[in-house]
Amino acid sequence: MELPLLYRGEHVGSRRVDFLVEKMILVELKALTEITSLHHAQVLNYLHAYQLEIALLLNFGEHCLTYKRFVNTRHAT
């Protein structure tokens, strides 16, 4: 799913999530040796931009699969 980026009403680009499951759950994939707070901020930003409630950040780059679940409390019903 792609979302347009606007700056002062003008289209300046777009952003795209890795997977969107049933138009409800955002899944962001990484293959990094370490996930940082910047990656967490990216997922939270996507949740707000897409107006979704739940996201999963999956990282395949560490010794074993790591994951983190995010909840957008601004969107929770």
C-alpha cells in the first residue's frame, strides 16, 4: 500500500509499507544486526500515517528472529 506525501499541499513523494495484512495490520521487515529507536519511530510514524492500530516489526538480521508489536493508541477504538 502506498501513501502520498504532501508538503504544504504539494505532492513530494510517497511511502510504502512492506506488508499490509487485511488492511488492518502493518508488517515492517528488517534484516539488521540491531533494531534501534529510529526503526521504532518509523513504524509508529507509519501507523499514524496509515491510521492503523497494530504493527509488527520483524527483524531477520539478528542471531534469531526478533519482533516487536506496536499499538497506535490514537487509533484504538
